[in-house]
Amino acid sequence: MTQRRYQYIAYRLFSNTAFFVPILVLHIESKTGSPTLAFALIGIYGVSVFATEIPTGLIADSFGLRSALVVGSLLSAIAACLLGTATSFGALAIGQIALATALSLQSGADSAYLFALFPDNKLYESLEGSSTSAKYVGLFISSVAGSVLYVLDPRLPFVLSALASLLAVACLVKLPVANSLERIDKGHFKVTFRQATAQLQSSHSLLLLLFFAALSLAALSSIYWSYQFYLESIGVRPELFGTIFAMAFLASSVGAAVAKKVNQTFGYRKTFAALGILIGTVAVLMGFVRSGFGAFFPIITQSISGYMSPTLRILIQQESQPRTRATLLSLESMLHRIFMSGTVFGMGYLIREYNLFAMMMGLGLGFLLILPAFALVVLKE
């Protein structure tokens, strides 16, 4: 049992060790020669994640969750190689689509597989926080080393990312095929709209929260893609980007690790309400701050994102009906991708081209101030 825990956590660590993360936007811009095309490629990534969500669910339904995770990790390795060697817009687009498909194969399936391996709720909640923390540790390592590796050789971050994905596969093949629950929990392909509506009638409150939480995470994601340009605009030296992003992902890891304890101490309603206010405040400040103090904003927002991710999955897994859990997992992921694909290109392009920080940051995340009201009214303890 203990060995199984460590193997799964190691999988989450290696599957999220992507050394190209801190330099991907700048790498794509250098290959295309245009910030507009760079953000178009990011938009293609967001749309592709959404478009592949249901087909990848079919793979999980037909062959099992572990198989979906293995294929996703292998595809991540292929995507890293494509992005590292591509020189044209078309080749980069294929790499982005491959990377998006790999994410769809693993998103939701990783949590469902964990729940199938460890169906005890208390153990699952603890491991969900630990494995999400491991995810951000992997991103932290990537951010520390990615920029340095890129300077040494632009291909190195992509090659090492591919190797990390192969290590993730090695961890997965040592884990057992979970019980029959694994064919139920992912299950979005076999859930019809009418069935989903009937299943969610008793979960409408959680569904509303998922809607706003997915919108919140998508907004945080869109701002994340613009952080490199934001830091550049406030005078932060490029060589410090890797360090700042490393600190941000470390903060995400801490947020994920303490999620269970925070929820137990303060409850979901108060915690989500407080975080909604904090995110909205940071968003407004990002519209006006032009000093080096702005380098702390990525750290603050990533710590919040780190907390919200495992908490949402824990809330979903509290649903008693497996099919309802499957539907909620699917909807949360799909809502996140829809909102992300719509905001990434527009916000990133305007920030990069017109520098309208006050308007874009204020409007882009200001709506998150609505989240506290919904958390207090809709969410039950």
C-alpha cells in the first residue's frame, strides 16, 4: 500500500516536470516572429484541450484509466519533441494539439484513478493534496532549471521534458489496474445530456460553484500566460523570470499541501469567499502596479490556484453516485477549457500589443469578486 502511494505521487511529479514551461511563450514567439501568432498558438492549445475532452473519455471508458494515463504521458513526450524541433507555425500547432490531447487524457483521469486505488475518503483526500503538491514541485523544478537549460541549448528543456514523461510511464506500469470503479469515474463519453441533467438535480449547488470556480481558474490561467510580458513591462530582468516562476509553483505546492487542513479549520464557504476577495484585489492591483513589487503577484495567485485545484476534486468526490462524480469532473474540466481558450488569446494579445493593464487586469479578474457571494450562498459545509 505504501509503495503504491509513492509510485502514484512519483507519477504526478514526473508527469508535471516540464522544463519548457517557463520559456514556452518566448520560444514560440522566437520561432514565429510574432506575439500575435504566439498567442494564437496558445489559443489553439486551449481549444484543443476542450475539443479532445470527450474523445479521451472514450479511451478511458474503453481501456481503463491507467491506460489513458500511460498514453497521455507518451503523447506528452512526443509533444515535447515536436515543440522543441518545430520551425513553422503548422508544426508548432501540431505540437500544441498533441500537448493538449495529452493533458485531456490525464486531466480528471489522474484523480479518478487515485480514487479507484484508494477508495477510502480520508486517505484519498490526503493523497489528493500530496499528489497535487508533487505536481507543483515538478513545475517548481522545471522553472528553476528550464531557463538555464534554454540558455545552454534551446532543445534541452524539451528533451529532458520528454525523458520526464517517460519516467512517468515507468511509474504507471508498476501500478495495478484499479477495480471496476475506474471505468465509471471518468466516463464522460457514455453520459448523455439527459442522464447528466437527472444526475445533477441533487447537485445543482455544487454545479454552480464549479461553474464559477472553473471560470476563476481559467482567468488565473490566462493571466499566467501573460505574466512573462507583465514582468517584462515592470522592469524585471528576463534572467529572473525562472526564479519568480519557481517561487510561484512552490507557492502552488504549499497551497495544495495545506488545502485539507485549511478546509477542516475554516470550512469551504469561508475559505472560498476569502480567496475570491483576495484574487479580485490582486487582479485590480495588477492593473496599476508598475514597480518590481508586481513580481509577487504570480506567487500569490499561484498559491490560490494550488489550493483550489485539489479542493474542487475533493468536493466532487464527496458525491455518492459514481456517474454524478464523472459528470461533474467532466463539466469542471470542460468549463475550465472553454473559458481559458476564450480569454487567453484576447487578454494576452491586448496586454502585449496595447499595454492596457488597468482595463484588462481589472475587467479580466474583477468578476471573481462575485465568487465569495456564490460560495457563501451556494456552497454547503
